[in-house]
Amino acid sequence: MGYTFDKTLYGTTFGDAIFHVTASLKERGFGILTTIDVQKAMKEKIDKEMHPYTILGACSPRHAFQALSLENKIGSMMPCNVVVQEKSRGQVEVSAVDPVASMNAIQNPQLSDLAVEVQWLLREVINEL
């Protein structure tokens, strides 16, 4: 079983891909809590060059509240990360974490049901791109 949903976008820029992913997440009730520019961080921290790579920390407040109500330590596995990375000029890959795969470690059927709901929303985001 994989742990992400992936889609490669062709004929787009890295910035446009981030814009479209963010808009699609917003349409489904997600906000972006964190934006990590990994390319910039690697250059600043260890002076290494790499391709454009950004991690978007997406959160659906309604689902997050439910999850935290069911498991108070679940915050260690939040938010739902979405990776946007440039594979080559005009080719950008978007990968979203599969919340069902991440929740397999926790034995709580109610949390599993919630993860399936979030999984469905994230699959929609990726498929729509």
C-alpha cells in the first residue's frame, strides 16, 4: 500500500501548481498552516542545491478538531502534508499524504472512519489537478 496520492502536471510552472493545489484544497475546506520551501532551507542550512520542492501543511479544521477529540496525541501526525516538486521544466509532481496509511498505527475505529473521509477529500484534490 502506498502512502501518497500522486499526480504529475505537464505544461505548468511550479508557482502555478502551488496556486492550483492551494485553491483546490480551499474548495474542500482545507487551509494551509505551513509552507516549507525545502529548496531554500537546504541552501541556507547546508549550502546544497536542489530542485524546487515545497511542503504545504494542509488542515481541515473540522476534521482536525474531530481527530483531536478522539486522540489527544494525533497532533503529532498533523497536518496533512502535500508536496509540490518540480521534476523538470514544465513538469510538476504533486503528492498528498494518504491519511488512512498514516492512521494505521493507531487502533481507533472512529479515527479510521475520519481518515477515510479526509482521504476521499485529498484524492479529489489530486484527481482534479
